[in-house]
Amino acid sequence: MGSVSFLQKRFLAFLVAMGIVVTSNAYCFSKMNKPGEAVKGCTLDGKLYPFGEIARTHNCFRCSCSPEAMRCCSLFHTPVGYDKENCKVVFNEKSCDYDVVLKSDPSKECHVYSRVG
């Protein structure tokens, strides 16, 4: 019976961790445009984006551009729960997300327990 209780606790911990990952919000910010500044669109890190919705910027944000402001949220979530002693975090520009890999062999992925936005 002791092992069943241990398994139940581990399963509960897993569900809680998954709930944290699923319910976390992405990192978001707003950049207000000065009057007359956004004539053709919004500028982010030197790149001009058209008015409207932008599915993915060059630096991995989803944005909305209007003459008043540019509002953006990250497409990536930062890993916080992983084996920090044996693993390292590497940003993957193709997937717009972080990979966690073994320090000794970057071709092998590490298990990530939780991420924050």
C-alpha cells in the first residue's frame, strides 16, 4: 500500500506541474507609438511590420500593430524545471522555443518539468 501512495503522490505532482505549464501566460509587452510615428506600420527592433495581426516576428513574438501601439506576446516559454547541473538551455530560432540539452552531448535532450512564459 505504501508504494501505491507514493505513486499517487508522484502522479499528483505531475498533474500540478502540467497545470502550471498549461496555464502559464506568455511574456507580453506594449510599445506605444508617438503621434504620426506609425504611418506605414509598427517598428520593432528596426524592422517595419504592417498594421494588423503579425503571426510571428523575426524575434519570435506574436503581435498586433495599430497606429496607437504595438502589442506583442512571446511564442516561447522559458524552461525553469530541469536538471541544471547536467543540462543547458539553447534557444531554437527555427521553432521559436528553448531546447534543453545535455551539456556533455548537445544532441540529446533533457526532460523539462516546467516552463514559464
